[in-house]
Amino acid sequence: MLKIGVLALQGDFAEHAHMLRQVGVQPVEVRQPAHLTELRGLIIPGGESTTIARLALSAGLLEPLRDFAATYPTWGTCAGAIFLARRIRGEAAHLGVMDIVVERNAFGRQINSFTQPLAINGIGGGDYCAVFIRAPVIREAGPQVDVLARLDDGRIVAAQQGHLLASAFHPELTADTRMHAYFVRLCQ
Ligand code: GLN
């Protein structure tokens, strides 16, 4: 059975693990470097990017995560996308492995959360109901990055750079498993 990790330091890791089980994958909660062995991919969940970064640093996970993401499919959702980005506007980057520039909290506060039907490149079957909670946007995407989805105003909310995937929204908070299935195909 394919093993895919979920970084389980803070945030929505249990919800991602649930979604992986739905698509026939055994999720592995990653809390220390040794947990990365034998994984074929990794999800970095939404939560609070600064908290995830602080906990990853104290667990000695920053370098191992950087090495992992250099080779294996890695998907950052919301805070996880911020965690992957090469640059965060106004702050220092965390992993810095994906050639995107992100802006945190681009839609305001928790109370400004919203759902938005999105057409996502590569995800068949019609619009995807995307949940945005204190979400970032991708302000710039490098030449190797494919834009998968934009809002009506043109802002980028999902992107892929080879085996790296970033989404500003929360696919683990819906019953729609299509994005998880897409990521699992990348891991195979
Ligand atoms: N606002 C959070 C951050 O900046 C991300 C929010 C989320 O993951 N839902 O890290």
C-alpha cells in the first residue's frame, strides 16, 4: 500500500489523513525526521505557518523536509503552501523549495472566510468547491510553475511545479476527494 505522510505538527493533519484513507492510501503522521522514511509523498496541512515552522525547527525537521521535497511529491495547502514558498511577502521564507511568492492573509481575517467554485486544471468533473480560511494568494509564479487555478480577479490560488503542489484553499475540509486523488497520482 502506498504510504503518504502528513506533517502532523499543527493544523489540519487529521482531516488530510482522513481524505487519504478515502482514496485508498495509508497516511503516516510525520512528527520527526525518521517518520519520512518509506514515504512516497507528503502533505503539509493548513494551520498557522509560523507555528508549523517553529515546531518543525525544534523537531529538527527543516532540512529533512527540504531534502524530501527536493525528490518526492509534496503538497502544501494554505499554511502549507506558505511553508513551501520561495518567498513570503514581508517575512523570511521557511522551506523555500517552490518558486512561488505568497502573500499571507490576502483576504483578511477568519470572518472573511469564503467558499468559491473553482475550475482547476487537471481536475476533471466540474468546478471544485474551494474553502478559503485566512488564506494566502500566490502573487508570483516562476517559469517552471504551472498555474492550476485562479480566482475571477486573476489571483493564483493553486499551482504545480513538477512534483510540488500548492493550494491556497483547504481540500481536506470538503467531501470532495478529487484533489487528494490527483496528488496520489503524482506520488505513484
Ligand atoms: N493564515 C495562516 C498563515 O498565515 C494560514 C491559514 C490556514 O492555513 N488556514 O499561516
